[in-house]
Amino acid sequence: MKNPYKRLPFRLLSLTLVAAALLAGCSKTVILQPNLNASIAPAYQGASIQVDLIGINSSELTTWRSKPIDDYFAPGDVFRRSATKATLHFGGDKPGSQSLPASDPVWQQWKAKATTHVVVLADLPGYNLPMGGVDLRRQIIPLS
């Protein structure tokens, strides 16, 4: 039996940002506070999947780009425990499409730490990282 998690690219998790852009002037970068929507592709409906949305600032980018995802989802991981995050659960009786609304309190925590990016990490049981490949369970989305 072939492993359905082996071919993950954007088919598994489509993350869309829905936001109205607020322009504060041509010379300023505006940090958006959008509704974040995550959907599981029909082929993966019913699979038990956990997705963490982690707010980071620009000084944390390098660290989060290199963090091994298997380590992050391992029990007791310090990064996961200390991350300012929201977690979405898919599978079972959970809907295949969920959102983190702009009104969620985590946005206030992210704002307080000058969040510039949201790291999206998916825990996919059975996923095999391609040899020398990029781990497609991680997406980093700028908020500007």
C-alpha cells in the first residue's frame, strides 16, 4: 500500500490569507492581522492532522526555517512548549476547513511580540521527508 502522505505539496494543506489591506502610507510596511484559513485536501479527509500556527518576528526566521519538524512535534519539545501559537486539529469529527479569525486572542500576543510572520507546521503521521528535499510540512507566511 502506498503512503498517501508521501506527496504532500500544497495539496494537503492549502492556507489562504483573507484580509483587507490597510495602507498607512507608501513608505511604511503594514502588518496585517488576517483571518487564517486552513483546509485539508479531499484525499486526506479523515486523517488525524495537527497544524500549529506560530507567530514569530523577523529575528526568529532563521531558527524556525531550520527547526526539524519531527523534533518540534516530539513530546516535550522546548520550541513547541514556548511558541506563541494556535493549534488546529483535523480528522475524526473535526471539519476539514478551519480558521483562526483576526479576533482570536493569540493575535494580541503576536502583536505584543512584534510578529512579522506566521509559521505553519503540520504534524502528518506517516510523512516521509524526501532525500535531501525540502520539508513541505512547513510554510512561512509574511504578514506584510
